[in-house]
Amino acid sequence: MISIAPMVDRTDRYFRYFCRLISKEVLLYTEMITAPAIIHGDIEHLLAFDAFEGPVALQIAGTNVEEIFKATKIAEAFPYTEVNLNVGCPSDRVSGNYMGACLMAYPELVAEMVQAMKEATNKPVTVKHRIGIDGRGTLPDDQPKKIWDQYEDLYYFVDLLDQVGVDGLTIHARIAILAGLSPKENREVPPLRYEDVYRLKDDFPHIPMEVNGGITTCEAINEHLKVMDGVMLGRKAYDDPFFLAHLDHYLGHRTTVTRGDVIRGLIPYVERMVSEGHKGHRTLAHTINLFHGKRGSKLWKQLISPPWDDQITGKNILKKALLTLPDEVLNERP
């Protein structure tokens, strides 16, 4: 299995539709959505998605059992493939609210949250986490907890999740450094330790596991799949989205999609979204890298980037792209 990681401000419904035009095989994720937002927010706006996007997994972030239960119960009405708990994001916006990677300091609490999620839904419940954390964390009204980065601690964490019946794990093969590094640095500075993830799969062979972190080539993905059940891609899928078509082809899936096909598929979608009140430029914003590394990339970015003239529509722009971008790039097959 190949999936695309939840990415805040990126993996929204527009990006997912765009990706599905490129690959029919990958599992797509929502952006991380907090449990309080689901409980108190506009449910249709937050959780509804186009059937064409499927399969889609929902990722929830939370900090207490009751809220996680309520949010998962609400999400049960929507046709997500699975519900995933975020225990890996090192962002201050998340860890500062006692969500994400800082929860790895509280493995018993994470297990309780997973158990509550399983009680609230019939869908698979999975967890995305790091291989460890560095620093100290404190939940409200609690004592500081030990933060760890040894394999024995990781084993203990996963063993607790196994005991409550977790249905799958996505493991970022780096520790999270909770103080002193930005989210971007946390994706690059801590060294990758794939061997820990492989060891975990060997110790818990019955738990479906996918590996995440620093994976950018078809060859690397193929190597990981010899050991793991799946691979999760992150920024690579956003920075070079047509890579997904090449990956499908590399893994033996029958695909003949071209960039021209993708643009033609976007035309009715953009028209429909605009008719429903969506901003045309927003529907195309995440297609910015469709021509990554190819002739015509600069022209594509100029065409879709705002501001648009009042008389110009997304349909006009996409049709112009089909007429003006290089044919050999538009018609290139994986």
C-alpha cells in the first residue's frame, strides 16, 4: 500500500481530487483535523468529500479520551476508509495544545484514546507516530513525563496499542524533537532509523505497518515494501505529484494517464466547484507542481496563479494550458 501523508494546508479536498486524477491506487488522507473542531465546527465543511477522492482516511488530533470519542463518533457518518490518530506532529500549533508527538510521552493515554476510537467507529483505527521523542512534556495538571528515544520504549508504546486492538501503524522513522526545531527541521534533522521500524515489524508481524520519512524514489519504495506493508509519502507527492503516475507504473499497476488527461479531468471539477461557491483559484492552487522539472512548468504556474481577470474562469485557463503547453510534456506517459 502507498499513501500520501496528512499535510496541513495542503491535503485538502482539492489536492485529493487532483491526486486521484493521477493515481487510482494511493490512499489519501485529510489534513489533520482536531477533535474540538469536529465537535464544535461546521461538520460538512470539515468532513465532507467527493466520492471520487476515495479511498480517503481521516486524521484526528486530540488530547483527551472524551473528545476523541465524540469526534470519532461524529465522523462515523462519513465514508472514510479509516480513522487515524495523530501522535507524530511536532508543530508548536499541535504540541503546544498537548496534541501530536508530545502524546508519545503518555503511552497509556494514547492507548485509552485508541480504545475509545474503536468503541466509537466500525472503521479501522490507526495511529501515526514517531520512533521516539526528545525533551520533556507536561499535560495540564500533570507531572512531567519521561520522554524517550530508545527501541525498548518504542516497543512498550506499540505493545500497549496492540493490546487495545490498533488496526495499523504509520511510523515516521525519526524521533521528534519537541523544543528547538521547526516542523520542517523535524522532517530533516533527526537521523532516519529505518532499522527500528523494521525491527518493530518483526516484533509485531500481525500489525499492518507502513514506514514514512525521507522516501522519494520508486526504488526506495520498492525496497521498503520488501519488509513493510506500506509506504507513506510526504512532501514528494506535493512537490512532484506526477511522480505518483510513475510510481503506479513502476509497481505494476496499469496506468496510461498523462498530464493532459489530468488537466482535462480538472475542467468539469473546477466548473462544479465554482458553481457551488468555491473560489476557482483555490481549486487549482495545489496543482502548482504538475509540471515539476519539465518544460512548461513556469508557464503552468503563471496560468493558474491569481489574480485572475474577472472574465477569466478556471475552465478558460485549463483549456489555454492544453493549447499552449508543450505537447510532449502534456502527452508524456509513465
